[in-house]
Amino acid sequence: NYPKALKLHQQSLTLAQQLQLPKQQAISLYNLGTVYSYQSQTDKALQHFQQSLNLARSLKHPQLEINGLIGLGSVYQDQGDYPKAIATQEQSLALARQLSNPPLEARALGSLANLHDLSGDYPQAIALHHQAIAIFQALDDPRSEAQALNNLALIYTAQGYYNEAIEQYSTNNGKPMEIKPMRSGKPC
């Protein structure tokens, strides 16, 4: 229910402004941008993501800054403006590396790889997916690794490299993929 979500996020923003809680303001602005993005209201989404990003930068809060960049990048991607989306995602990746946050770095690499795929730069997309896969393996995150392998296989399929695609779909460095069931959002 988007109207209700917008109303609640706007109330959260108003309260955060009244209580002078800038971190919560940045979060509320990001959440409003997300709802507008889901509704394909790109101008409003961009406005709220940019406000969230500006506030995060003024707070010198890299995690919130990454959120704002991710939001902006997703809208640019939806608009088909891949150069802007890539530039924004590269900023997000640099911040994730600066924070020494491997899960966030891997996700940024995957998003950047997908953007390069969409823009037709398959070699760069493949290289970035391989970097993300290596991090997911080091983190022992088989679900994210499987998603990255799937994305890599899709690129190989699109290029007509069917044997490579089959290998990515069915194995993990020559070992069958074993995905454990999840309980409470964490592998069992």
C-alpha cells in the first residue's frame, strides 16, 4: 500500500525534523525515495535520494551515504542512464572498500557488474561478477554466491557461451552448489 507507506515515512521524516535527528531524517528521506521509485515517480525519487545523500555527507556517515548512492543509482538504471548509474555505483563501491565492509563491497560489485552487463560491457561485467563471487565465497554466503553465479551464467548465455553458462548454473568451482535452508534470515 504505497499511499500508506508514503504517509508513514513522511510522518517519520516530520518527527525526525522536529526532534532534530538528522540521521533519522536521512533514513526517512531514503525510504520516501524508495517508495517513489517503486511507483515510477522518478523525479520525486531522485529528489529524496539526493536529499538523503546530502544529509548523510554532511553527517559524515558513509553507510547512509552508500544508501543514498544506491538509491540514486537504481533510479538512473531505471531511466536507462547507465553511465550515471555506473558512476554512482562506483562511488558506493569505493565507500564500501573504505569501510572495509566485504558484504557491502560484494553487493556493490554485483550491482556494478549488472550495470556493465546492461550497457553491453560484458568483459567488465564478467570480471566484476568474479570479484563478487570470490568475496561471497570468503564470507561463506552461498545464497549470494549462487545469485552472482546465476548472473554470470546469464551473461555467458547472452553471448552464446553455453558450456560456460551451464558450468556456472550447476557448479561452484567444480563443486556442486549446496544451499542450506534458511531460518530467521541466516543459514542453518
